[in-house]
Amino acid sequence: MLQAALFSEVQGLTPVGKYFLVRFIQCFGISDPVDLGVKDLAKRFGLTDRQVSSALADLLARNVMVCCSNPIGRGRPKTRYELTDDFRRDIRTRSAQSAAQHEAAVVRLLKHEDSKRRDAGEIVQKHRVDTAPLAELRSKRQPGQLTIVNRLLLSVLLCRADRFGVVSDLGTAELCALTGLDEDALKNRVRRLIAQGLIRTYVPGATSSVFFAKVKNVYFLNLNHEELSEGAVVVSVLVCPKVLIDKEGHSYRLFKQVKQPETYDGNDPEYVQILSFLKGQGSAFFLLLQYMLDTCAAYWLSTFWAELVAQPNPSQEALLKGQYATLKELVSKNLHPVSLLAASGKGLNDILLERVFWSAHFLAVAIKAQLVDASYIPFESMDFVIIPRPQEYCYTSIALLALPKSSNGWRGALIAEKIPYLTAELQHLPGESVIPLEYRYSFGLLTRPSGKASTS
């Protein structure tokens, strides 16, 4: 029912009005009328009287709710609010089609009045500015700064997130319609959630007349954030700060050579045709291309961990090549058919996909090489997701999310590098929260707060 309320669309409804509607359904359901006035509702939902009055006026004007008097004994009749029959039918229809992946986190997130009470009861510890980094101080203030509109937006994203917290099927227009935000306000809200560490990063969607159909934004939510996890380790994190791989396997190099063909000093005629083929594509296109490559590499790690070796034997190589059709389907669902042919007679789409295929394999092999010594972690029984980074970083550091294929399994954090507060080259930690905030930024687990809310 809660997810159905979040995904109900009421044209022209303000974000505060939508938040109130969702909380009303969360608390009271959709069947019975509610005999509470503005002040009681405001206290119940942790809102101001003005916010509740405005929300009710919006909902009444849009035929979502009705209001009537309920005379009980002497004195002024009580006000009664209930949902209209049409809106009830819409919610029931949506409820039959919805399934929440992170419902417990959504329930906690929306009840912001509980968060206020929790924060008020905590002992506030003063930190000297000269001993605590500004970013770390900011992170300690995050729970109290999460507004009701940002809670609404994050709840909608959570309802569409997979078990890693990745959201790939919510376009900007749909998000605006569901939250009541306009496009500029949505971008600002996403930027704020990134600064607070609730969204790790996102890959902006793009349209390309040559290669892609319209691709939606991809958001990477931080399921380990205290607001969502209550301190539990929901998703494991693996950090490989120095992945050794030829930078030709990264789209940033391709991007630079497309913009400046003279920087390519090779003699591969097919590659030269690819550079010409991609001429005119913007940076967003190449960021999405890299996201595709990383998705393929994560597939290799999740599916063929044991077979990932630098020099596969004939049987292993045959197995790898047998996966080409699967990965091609995984990647090419967003591609326009292109009839242009290379001099060899191959289609340019196929040539580019084949390069993505093998680059992803080499990347997966390089990642495994940094992690394989942690023999106590059952990598073969885990699934992986690579967190995207700004293109100019190439592969100087890679962070992964990991979960066991079954419901139970290893949880924690692993860093494949010696850093000042650690003593080993390969360090197993109880969870992501133990890693200092500055290192979470440098490793790519979080995006450092800035004026931009993207990885471009």
C-alpha cells in the first residue's frame, strides 16, 4: 500500500502535499475516514500547521480527499477527512502491481518525526574545528538536515532500487511527476542527497542520435547510510585503489581520441573508423559507455569468478567467448541498430561491442587479482556492482558493492591497500562506516560534495 501511495500521480500536487498524502495513507490506510483536525495531523506527522493546511487544500481541490463535519455530542463538530472513491480504486490497483524491495527502510525514512525525537534524545558532543575535518562534522549533522521533500524523493528511489541500491528505470519526467518537483528542483535535491552521502553517485542519462536511444539516469543509493540501515551493514564494499589495466579499456581515452584524433598513434583501421563513427558524441555518451563496460565487468565477476585468469586456457577461452551473446544482449538493449560497416565487413556496432566485451573481461581479471588473496571471503558465491567514477580517474581506484547470492553470507568491507590507520596490505573491516570519510571520497564509495551532482 505504501509503495502504491508513493507511485500515485496527482497532477499539480506540491511535494509537501504528496508527502502528506503518503503519510496519511501510511498511518490510516485508505478505507476509513479520519476524525483529526489540522493541529492533530500536524503533530502526528511532524509537520507545521501551515504545511498541513496547505496540503489538505491541495488534495481537496484535486479531488483526492473529501472533508465533512462529524457531529459528536455538544460543541463544534469534528472535521472528518477521507480519500475519494476514485483515488481509493487507483491505490488498490497499484497495490496489486507493486512489490517493495526496501520497504522497511522506506517506512523508517518517511517517519521523520521519529528521527527528530531520536536526535533530540542524543547527547550532543562538541568537536573542535581544528581537530575534526569539516566534511566529517557535516556528516554528523546529516540526519537532522534531511527534509521531508528529500525523504519523499529518496523513498521513491528506494522503491525502484535493486538489492544493491541501484536505480536504473526512473526517468526525470517520472520522478518529477511522482514528487511534484520541477526538473531544476530535482537536480538540486539529488545534489543535496549526494552531499549527505545518501546517494553515492549517479550516471546522467543521455540521448544519442548515433548510438543510444534515450537512456535514463542511473542512481547508486547508499544503503549503508545510517538513515536507511540503522547502523547495519546492508551491502559489502570492496576497494581496489590501484587496478593495473591498459587505459585503452576505459572510455575516457576513447573520448579524448574522438575529440583529438591526432592523439591516436596506432595503425588499427577498425579503431580509426570507430573514432570517426563516434565523432560528435558528448561526454555523457562516453560516461554511459563506461557504465556499460563496468556492468559487463561486474557480470564477469558475479558469474565466472573461478574462470577469470589473465591467460585463459583453450577451454576457458571457449567458455568466455560463449558469453558474448549474453553480454551483447545485456549491453545492446539501449542501442540503435546501425547499418554502417567497417572495411572488414563487420558492423561498427559489433566492433564496438566486442571491444567493450574484452575490455570488461580484462578489467574483471585485474579486480580479481587484487581481491583473491582474501581467501576467507567466498567471492565465488557473491554478486558484484562497480560504482562509477568520474571519467578522468580512469582506473586509479575502483570500488565495488558485493552481496551473497543467497540471503545469508559475508558482510563487511575490504580494502586492498595499506593506508595510514591500517597495518596490512589487505584489510578486512567490519563495515563501510569504519572507513574515514575522506577515504570514502578518495576510494569512490561516495562523491565529494561540490557544485555538481554528477560523475561527469
